[in-house]
Amino acid sequence: MSEKSLNPPPVRFFVTLYRLGLGPLVGRLILLLTTTGRKSGLARVTALQYEEVDGAIYLGSSRGMHADWVRNILTDPRVEVRVKARRFSGLAEVVTDPVRVADFLELRLKRHPRMVGMIMKADGLPAKPSRKELENYARKLALVIVKPM
């Protein structure tokens, strides 16, 4: 989804909410993903929208393979996830197959039609895009699937 078109709050805002014990409230839509910086080796925290599917966490990257957190995962797929009141270590897999990414987008549209529809419209798509439009759009995106370890 397009970070540039929606101007999300800074990561520290969500970190603060989680630290205040409000993770169960904000965690309905936002989780905190900690990766290891590919150059610095330092912990890097990113606030991301997510979907939970069969015990795995699905994350979409609107910047595709150019997102720093995705590039960090390519170097070291071990991550930490903080979602709602849970924390766990996971192993992340980066997926760029447009069919699989479009499946994820369809799931997001089904679960959050208004919010995701607005994001789609901001990126020049109809609020209810066809499958072909989703697959074409998915070519510039990446999907990350995190499985608990």
C-alpha cells in the first residue's frame, strides 16, 4: 500500500502506544516489526499494517524490494514481531510473485474494503479493482510472510 499517499504517523508514535500498553488497541491494524539493519547490524523497528493468516503474519510493502525493512530481511530473515499483546521471534520470507501478492491484496480488500479501497484509489486504481488490475499493481509490490519460530 502506498506510504507516500497516506503519510502514516511516525514509527515512534506506535512504539509509544505499544509501550503504554495500548498494543491490544492499535494492534488490530498495526504491528511493530524489528529487523536487523543490513549495514549497521542494529535493531530497526517499523510499524506496519498486517494480516494474520493461519498463524502467519502477512506484510505488504508498497515500496516493493526498495523498502529498507524488506532489504534488511533479505540479509537476515530473523525478525521480532510485536502484535497486540504478543511478542515473538519469526522467520520472514519475501515474496514477489504477482499472483501471490494479488491474493494478499484481495484478502486485504475483503477484510478492510473501505480503508484498502481508499489506498487503491490514492494509487490510481479503482476502489474495487479487477483481478488483472491487482496482478499488474502487485508487480511493483512485495509481500513478506513471517512465521513464528
